[in-house]
Amino acid sequence: MHQTDFFKCLADSTRLDILKLVMAKQNVCVCEFTEQLNLSQPKISRHLALLRNLGILLDQRQGQWVYYRLNPDLPVWANEILKVIAQDPEIQKSKSTISTSCELS
């Protein structure tokens, strides 16, 4: 992963919000992103694909749902940046307000 691509990815507010939700909850379903960010599923999926293709997020299918989490093998410098972002009080607040609206199959 190139640093330029990483920072370009973070420069988009929707992708940054997606990362904040993932950092707050660990595993997040697409339906939770659409609910929390009030965006359509195709728009969320497009942003998730970019984050996944860059290697920032990993996905895992559970029944009909796909859950996203941070890639544990990110470079040290990327993890350090994400740690700084995770200190945002908004993320701490999100931890208590994120609800699971997807039904596990």
C-alpha cells in the first residue's frame, strides 16, 4: 500500500466515516453503514470496495450479510494514523450508539 493512496482514501468523508464506524465496532455489516451514515447501499458498497481493494478493510460473509473489519496486517505507519483517528470523541460516542440492524443467518 502506498501512503499516497492511503491518504487519498482517508480524504473522502464517507470513507473516513466508514473507517470510524469500523474502529468503533470492529465488525460492521453493510446494512449498519447504510443506517448510520444515511446513504444508499450501492454508494456504501462502492466506498467499501475501494477500502477493501486498497487492503485497509477485510470482509467476511456470514449468511447473506457481509461484515467489514480493519486489516490486522496494515503497515505500522497506517496503524499509527488510524490510532490517532480513533481518539476522536465522535468514535467513542459511536461505540454506544451503533445498533445491529442486520439479522444473523
